[in-house]
Amino acid sequence: MKQILLAAIVTLSVGVCQVQAGEKDLLSRIRAYQGRSFTGLKSSEYISYDIALRNYMVERIQRRFGVSLDPNKYSGFDLLEIESLFRCKKSAEPFDLFLKGFPKQS
């Protein structure tokens, strides 16, 4: 149930954003998982979804904030949270300050 709710929240948050030409392919990959539930974090469908979400979010963060992030170092949900923090940061605050709170995946 929790995974379904998280997938719905992510899908809605992604759908609300404006889609530009370069994002259409990445966004369509994420929307392919709309309404699906996953058996667990290790399932192949969830892993595919997370990879698509990471790639989309890294591209969007790069375009909006000019910050390059490695999609292999953060989960898709971490990248959603990072983007929301970047939106709230003051102009004088460095981006690195917000990235310190996120564990990097290997």
C-alpha cells in the first residue's frame, strides 16, 4: 500500500511539471509505470522505474538549477526531495549545503 501511494505521489508531481521537448522521452518512461504497484524494492520493475525516475530528475535538476548530479549516487525519491529543497533555498546558499543530508548510494 505504501509503495502504491509513493508511486502515485511521484507520478502526480512529475505530471504537474511542464514538459519540454527534451524531457518527453524520459517522462514517457516514467509514465509507463503509472498506476502500477511493485512487489518490493528488489523487483525488476521497481528497479527499472527508479532508474527512469533518476535519469529524469537529474536532467530536470541540471536544466533548472545548473547542478550536475550523478543518477547512480541518489535514489529517485532522494532526487525529488533534493529538487524541492533547491526550490526553497536562498540565492546566497550553496547547493552543496543541501546535498550533505543525503546518503549517496554506491
